[in-house]
Amino acid sequence: QVQLVESGGGLVQAGGSLTLSCAASGSIFGLNTMAWYRQPAGKQRELVAGIGRGGNTNYADSVRGRFTISRDNAKNTVYLQMNSLKPEDTAVYYCWSDIARTRAAYWGQGTQVTVSS
């Protein structure tokens, strides 16, 4: 089992910045892709950004150029630096990761990000 614990959410004004962190623990040997998803109230969960173990990244069009995903493999932690935040970025943000050898995938409990206009 892998546990993912997010932190860093909160309330921020439009145009502001937040950094989310997600630390993985447990059976993390072979920790592979790490990613951030978000789910606005009443809407479906969507991919925000992902990063492979080697550092390759991908972003949703809606956040490209404003958000930066990074990871520290030594700390088994993934980060999401969010700049120029907009009210439409308001959502619960979830950390996701998988294990290469088992293909098992795990979710964090989520952290609320609220952007006021």
C-alpha cells in the first residue's frame, strides 16, 4: 500500500500563488508517475499535470504556463507550483501515483484550493 498525503491548499485571491505538496510513503519501491488532478464542485475530476520518474511533464491546456509540476525522488514528494491563479482554478486537488511493477494506482485524500475574485 502507498499513502499519499497532500498539503498546501487554502484560500487565495485571484492572481496569487500557492504551492501544493504530496508526500508518498509505504510500499513506494518503484514509484512511477506522479500527478495532480482536480475536481471542481459538481464537475468531473480532471488531470492538471503529471511528471514521470525521469522528469518528463505534461499539463492541461488550462494551466500550461501558470502551473509547474516538479518532484523530489529522494523525498518521494511531488509539488505543484500554481501562479496567476484564477477563480476557475477553485477545486479539490488530488495527488495520484502509480507503482511501475504492480501497476497499482493510488489517490491522496485531496486538498481544497479556493481562489476568490
